Amino acid sequence: MSKNNKAVFVTAATLATTVFLSGCGLFGGEEKKKIDPPQDVTFTEDGAAVDENTSAQSKQDQTEAVETTVKTELYLIDKNGYVVSQAMDLPKTESVAKQALEYLVANGPVEQMLPNGFRAVLPADTQMTVNIKDGTATVDFSKEFANYKKEDEKRILQAVTWTLTQFESVKDVKLQLNGTPLEEMPVNGTPIGEELSRADGINMDNSDVVDITNTKAVTVYYIGGEEGAYYYVPVTRRVSNDFKDNITAIVNELVEGPAYASNLLSEFQSDVKLLDTPTLEDGKLTLNFNESIYGSFEEKMVSEHVLNSLVLSLTEQTGVESVALTVKGKADVLTEKGEKLSEPVTRPEKVNTGSF
């Protein structure tokens, strides 16, 4: 897809039903509110609707399943080589960080859960211990960790880092191999440094960078996958230091869209603009757009993908807890479902859940 010539790849109605961010819902106030399906309908794991009046046992089974599992983000590799979060129900355990990494191991328990086109990140038979102290997770891998292909080296670093830093107790990550701290990766020699964090980026795209020394990194979320199975892909891009704030830089990158050869998509129109400098107060970020933010809708509505990409991208920034949209200074913005964005939108607890 051209960065400045966005294609309409599915109808708005299809988009609204194919990509879902989180079981906690997207449209909430400062506290996250769940958007429930109709009260007389429930949804099974495969997405099928079932009349609750005739499925009491099924409802009980689902409740018991929820009580024994915890939804966890696993950063896996998709068919295009991107490291992408997939939220999955894992057995409840006290060692949630270690379990999350165990589910990144090839031929391990994740194999029966992998979405189409996805694969595990860590080499088969890899074992590990995880020690978390003062915000740092120290991971000690077994010797099998070194049995990966060199093209997966940076993907492994990113997947391990982003999987672990989903937990509030983890801010950065240190790696060891058989008890010895790793200063570089064992196969292709990628430098690690003292610690890893989300600030190091993910799915790096430097395709348009001429002078990297005069740039800074920001992470934005584009759309990956295909019709019926779309998901959000974080991409770290380099932007000019001339941008006074990261917020404006992120919005600019979303409007510019993904690189030509990326196999990623965007729903932002190329003439979307911020009319005022973004304001951040008590965690709430307010953005004032021109009417191009409505896209191709005949009625003045903001698409789910535009809204989701904004919220996911902007809440990666320190201090941003919610996003409020106005258009030409007015707050009467509607989603494509016809719901009014009367409250700021908070980041979902988990990304790419694939279900309500």
C-alpha cells in the first residue's frame, strides 16, 4: 500500500467485526468499562453465538474456565516476520512471567494455540528461570536458547522484552545463558547492553531515514493480517528531532502510513491534520483534528481502526493514560458504531484478543 495513497481494503462494517482489542472494551472513561454483548447472547471460544436461555451449562463451563485461566500477551512471529502480540488464555499460576516465556518456545504448549500464520519465537526445548527484582526481570536461559536462526535474533530480543514488560512489575529485562550475563546475542552478535526495555523498539523500520543521528524513535500501531483476521502490529520508526513532541510525531507517522513493502495497512486519510498542539493534563491527551479524521464515512464517524491505532500508539508514551478526540474543536465525535465518544478512550488491558 502506498504511504500516501491508502486503499480501502474492506468495508467499515467488516472492519468493525473482525478486529477486537480487548475484553475490557475500548470506550470507557478514566476507568475502563466493558462493552457487553446483548444480555441474551453469549459467545463460545470459537465466536459462535449461543442463546443463554438454553445454555446454562455452557455458561457455567465458561465461567469456570475464566476462573482457572489468565489472559496473557504472547509476542509471536507472524507470516511476514513481524513480532506481534496475541492475547491467549493460559493456566493461572504464581509464576506468570516464566509461564509467558515458556509459551514462546517452539514445540511447546503454545503449538496447539497458534493462530494461522504465526510461529513461536524461542528454540525448541529452551528452558529458563526468571527472577524479578526492583523492576528488572533477569532471565537465565538454558543452552538450547542458542539454537536459533540468525534472522530471528532481533525478533527474539523484542518478543522476550515486550512479553515480560506487559507485567507491571517489569520495566526492563536482563538476559543470561547458563548463568553468564549476555552482552551480545550468541548467534549473530547483536549487542544487548546492560538491559532491554520497550524503548529499544520493535519491528524496526528505518526505510525512510537518511540521517539517523538526527532522529528519535517512536512506536506506532498499523494493521496486519487479512480479512477476517486483522490484528495490530507495533512498528518503531525514526522521526526527525525537529518534532517538538512525540505526540505530533506519532500522529504524523500514522497519517503517513506504513512503508510500501511492509504488507501492513492504515485507514488514515493522507490529509488528516492536527489543528492545535496536543494537550496532556492528568494523563488525558486531547487531540483536535480536521474533518479528514472521519475518513470515507458519509456520516461524521471515526473508524474503529483509526481510533484503535491512535490509542495504542499514543498510550505507549509515558504519562498518556487516555485519549480524547475533538474535530474542529467540537467533542461530539461518533464511532462507526454510532456511539458518542463522550469520555476519553483508555488503552485496553490486552491487545489482539480475537474475541469479545
